[in-house]
Amino acid sequence: MRKDDCIFCKIAAGEIPSATVYEDERFRVILDLGPAQKGHMLILPKDHFADVTEIDSVTAVHVLPLAARLGAAAKKGLGCDGFNLVQNNGPAAGQTVMHFHMHVIPRWDGGPEIVAWTPGEQTAEEREETAAAIREAL
Ligand code: 5GP
Ligand code: ZN
């Protein structure tokens, strides 16, 4: 199912041109317009899902092997040394387009930091309280 006012639905359907790296019946993989690094790709399902909590099991089963294949192809084709898989859910997490997508970002040794955080601190009690809150919501 697609959503009429969704730009990634339009791109995935080929209605808006994009630099396409790969396409099959379920996905279109395009180059990001504002790449974090050369070869930054976006895996777009052709069906509309707002985020990872909505994707169906068939999409879920296929997206990770496709990401791995694209990362391996970036290593071979672009000579990158590694790659990040990044997948944002919700504006608080940096999601700006509300159509599920997975970023595949090629990385070169010595290149800029892209996915980084400052390690925080928690007491054992705080950790246990946090774990319990998530566990009980599962
Ligand atoms: P998010 O922040 O939602 O995880 O990622 C959205 C990504 O989509 C951003 O990296 C942004 O550069 C990219 N993007 C937004 N609009 C377009 C577009 O029209 N075409 C392409 N190729 N990329 C887009
Ligand atoms: Zn969409």
C-alpha cells in the first residue's frame, strides 16, 4: 500500500527520478540527495510503512540481507573499508521522511565520524529499573 502524499512512495514507484542502485518487486535503493559519504544509499520499500514498528514480516526478512549485499557492493565497487546501517524512527531519533528507510553509508579508514555518541553513566540500580521498564512493555 502506498501513501499519496509521500515523497518516498513516489520515488520508490519511479514517479520521481532518482539515482537507482537496485530495484526489485519490493524495494528501490537510491543514492541519498545529501550524502553523509560518497555512495550513501537509502533502501526504500515500495509499500508505505511509517517506520520499523510498521513494516511487515516479508519486508523485515528481506531488508537486512539487501543492506548487507549493498554494503559489500560498496566495498567492492567504491573501495570503502566498512559501512554503517542507520535506521531512524521518529523525529526525536532524526527521522525526517516518515516512510521507513534504511541508510547504507560507506565508510573509509580515517574518514569523519558519522554515527557517534558520548558514553553516559548509570548506576546498577538505574540500569535494572530501565531494563524492567522496557521488559514490562514488551
Ligand atoms: P532520515 O533523516 O529520515 O533518516 O533520512 C532521510 C534522508 O533522505 C536524508 O538523508 C535526506 O538527505 C534524504 N532525502 C530527503 N529527500 C530526498 C529526496 O527527494 N531524494 C533523495 N534521493 N534523498 C532524499
Ligand atoms: Zn511512503
